[in-house]
Amino acid sequence: MLEQRWIRSFYINEGFFVPGLWNLSRKHFRIQASNWRFLKLNRFRSRLNVERLRQLCIKFSPIHVYFSVLDWLFPERVGKKYKARYAVPVGGEYVVDVDSYVFRRRHKHVRVGSSNVCYECLNISKALTVQACESIEEYYSNIAIVFSGRRGFHIHVLDFDFRDWTRYNERNPIKSHEAARFKFSKTIALETYVFDRHHFTLSVDPMRVVSVPNSLNAETGLKCLYIGRRKDLEKTTINSLLYDANPALTIYGYPEPARAVK
């Protein structure tokens, strides 16, 4: 794991940004601090933008930076699930985590530098992600793919609408979001290999948080790199992915950057 001064250097020097696909002012943010504790950022300021988020990351030097899959009218009120309706969910995306280990194919693990990232694992995750996107695109077209910074990718379905799969329950809106995600997950699980019990549960949970695009995964020293759509991922090699995800660490006094070896 990177030292705090290196993490702080990243957010000072890297030009951290989040693509405008996400409305950050409606997101609930959490960070994992160097002592592994989770902190809510919205309680410090109810509405966050990229610059304010960057300043808080400089202050706390987090291992990970997360935001909610749901959009909230009052993101500062988000807390326990049974109280979440008071934060008023106003929509949100559907997110699939894709990791290579859900596909049981034996291979030799070729580690890349000091990042503890396996080249072949990422190749498998890439193929699974492309396959999953093809299935999702039968229902939704606005998809964004983000490299997780380690073993796989996050598929963000930005135009997901829970009303496509269930009715709105005014007394329990969180349950509506959960039921819709369950039905959609069941549908695409029949056509893909990306789900085991753990990943299915993650995708169904509307209260989950996911890595903020282009933030730093301080455990590997790589960025959670925003890639784009499925076609962008198809054109991306693992070598170029790891090169782009490496935040020029040697410039800012980090350890030697990882280099992909096939």
C-alpha cells in the first residue's frame, strides 16, 4: 500500500477529475482512511463537486474513494438502510463488478511490477466485461466502464430505470430500487458468466458504494481508470490500460511504476 504522502501527492499533482456523466452533487461519498476506517464526506459539506472532493482527498489521503450508486436529494442524510428513505433517492445507476475469479479457468499468474496485478486475470476480466456489456446493451445503451484498479472492471449502467422492472413503493423507495436490481440481475445472469453469489448480491444492493472514476487505488498504486464504452474497452490492450492507469508515479516521487509483461 502507498504511503500517505504519496497518496496526497497524487491528488495534488495528477489533475484528478470525474467525467460529467455523473452528477456528483447527488452522490453520497465515503472514503477508506489509512487506518482502514470508513468516513462519510457529505457530513462535512452536503454538496460536493470535483474540486471539493479533491481537497478532501488531499486532507485525508484515503486508500479508496467511493460514491453511491443511487442519487440522493439529501446525500448528507444517507446512513442506515432503514433510514435511507429520509435522504430521498431520486434515481441512480446499476453497477456490475467483473472479476476474473468468477470464471474458473486455470492460468499462470503473471504479476505486474509491485502492484500485485495479474496480466492474465485482467485479460479474462476484460473478456467477461465485454460479454456482460453485450447482454446489458439489449436493455440499456448508456454504459460507462471503469477499471477497478486491481482485478477487473465496473460496468456502470447510467440509464437504468427501476420503473422498468418494478412499481414504485412510496413508503419504501429503497425496496423498489432493490427489487428492480434483483430482477435485472436475474435476467442478465442467465446470459453471462460475471455473477457468483457475492457479485450478484453486490449488484442487487442499492445502498452500496463503488470506486469513484479516476480516483486512486492506493493498495496497487493504480488509478480506477475511466475507460468509456464497450467499444473503447475492446480497443484497449492490457498493456495500454496499465500504462494509462499508472499516474506517472516516478514524477511525484512514487516507487517505480508497474510495467505490463505478457
